[in-house]
Amino acid sequence: MQITTGKWITPLRAMALGLMSSAASGQYLLDALPPLPKVAPLMAPTELHGDTQGDIRFRSSSPYDLDVLLGQPARAEATMGMGKLFLPRGASEKKQVPAMVVLPGGAGAIPGRESEMAQMLADNGVAALLVDNFKPRGISEDMPYALKIMGSSEFDAVADAYAALKALNKHPAIDGWRIGVMGFSKGGIAARMSLDARIRDKLAPFIQPFALHVDFYGPCYALLQSRKTTGSPLLSFRAGEDASNDLVACAQQEKILREAGSEVSTVVYARAGHDWESDKPREMTNRPYLAGCTIEFNDKDFPVFNGQSLIPAGAQTDRQTRYRIRVQSGKALGDCVKVGYIAGRDETARSLAGKQLLQFLKVKFEQ
């Protein structure tokens, strides 16, 4: 199913396309990045009771790349997962509620978006665990945006998502059969990738998979080519004015997921940009992104672009090495690295998406 609203091309969209074509490369934003900070010391997981909410800890890992996650998971650095749990009023062991794992975007939880969405879910009877992908990996809010998006990968976010799923299954007030995952931007990529049955089998093989997945404008440059999904449904939200989302590439990925076993629904808000829930006004950003290229994964689970593996054979699996390899991969991607796309508050998209999300959850959680 695809729902589109409004017209596709506006003057602001034309300006975004002009910026895309004029930006030869955003690699300069990455060249000066410092080494990765160390992960936070491990602490005991939070003991969960029927009324436990607020800040919680759980066990996770940092594989950084797909080949580590699938092929060498024992080499992924042990990480203390962290998040804030929002419980609906009245939730208890006797009155279990559904839940959503909420994955933040590349900038972390931004005003107007993740925390507000988690609270909205709780107000509507759905518990929400807002995951912090950054603090456990030593990344603070005041660090550069480029360090945030490179320092914690989409596969780290996937690992956190499944770690959060396992944690929520232990919460007495939460129904383990009705736990979904959703993410914004980079978190949307992770929410979509977590549909892959291979990933679920590696990270959480002994519990039921996520009941549903929701992708809020997660870019579609990485083609996982999933052959089998967990079978759970996916709802994708996208925007016609968002240059960071290639709608054709996203449609291709969603087609692959349908063929691999999942029901996929897509909603496109033609006049919206990225981060439409954000408190920031609509504007042209200076953020880097990828467009005009597709990164595929080969039989060794290495990312490949134009026939060239972006990870050298025999590369070490530690986070610092993989981070540096990814930073330098921008040179191989060349003009695919762009700078600047439209983002900011859009009340119409925000209102519609909230209603459509709640309807999707209501239908799927009650099946």
C-alpha cells in the first residue's frame, strides 16, 4: 500500500536538488574526526518489576558492521544498553500492555521528536523504551554531528534494539508477544534492517521477534537484500521534500522485504522534509548524507560499492578500526556524499503520522 499526499515539486525542493548537484563531496566533514571514545564501563542490568520505568540498563553489544554481527558476534564489544522506559498509567503484571522500542536518529533524541513520541505512545496505552545509542558508547550530546553518525553505526542500533526486546520481555507489565520497534532517520534504517531473519536469529533467537516495525524516513542507500524476514509487518513514513530519502531506492528495498515475507505499507507526505516532528523550523541543513548510490552487501556481509568492497579483506573487527574504515570510505563513494537537505517542523505531517501510527499499532497489536 502506498499513500501520497500533495504535489511533488516545490521551489524549496528545487533548491535542495540544486544543492545536491553542486555539492561535490562531504568527505571534508569526516576527515578531521577524532578517534572513537571508549565505551562506558559495564554495570549490572536494571532489575525489572511491574512498576519499573524511567532510566534502565540492559546488556547489549557494538558489532559496528554487518559481517561482525552475523559472522563474528563474539567479537562485538560488550556494551551497556541504556534507555528511558515510559509506562502507560495502570500498566501492571495483571494488566500487561504492548510496547515499542524507539531508536533515535543520527543526532540522538532531538526536541519535539523521540521523547515526545514515547510519551504520546504511553498516553495511548503503549509502553515505550527510548534507547540511547550514544552515551553507552562514550558519545555525548556536545560532540560533532558527524562523530555521532559515524561513532554509533546502524548495526549498533540494531544490536541495541534486540537487546531492548530481550529486556522488555522480562518486564512483568509488558506483553512479550506485542513488542514492536520504530526508529527515526538512522534509527529508521535499524528498525527496517531488524526485519532480516538472519539478524534476529543471531541476536535474539529464543524469543518471539518484534511484532511490527516502523521506519520514519530512514535513508535507503544500503541494500541488505534480505532473503527472509521475520514475517512481521513494516510501516514506512517518507517525505517528498526530503533529499536524504531516495524514494525509488526505498521502494526497491520495500519490494525486497515484501518478497522476503513481510507486509509493507508506505506513507509519503509530499510536502514534508526530514525531521518533521522536530521543534526546529523548516530549513536547509548542512548535514552530510548519501544519495545517488547503492551500497550492497556481498556473500561475506561486506558493504560493496561499484564492485569494490568498502571493508578490506582481513580487516580487524574492533570498533576503532571499523570506524576509521568507514570514515575513509567517503572517498570511494565520491559524489554520492552530499551536504544539505530540507528538515524541520511540519505540523500537517506530524499530526497525520501520529494518527496513522496509532491506527497501525492498534490493528497489529490486536490481531
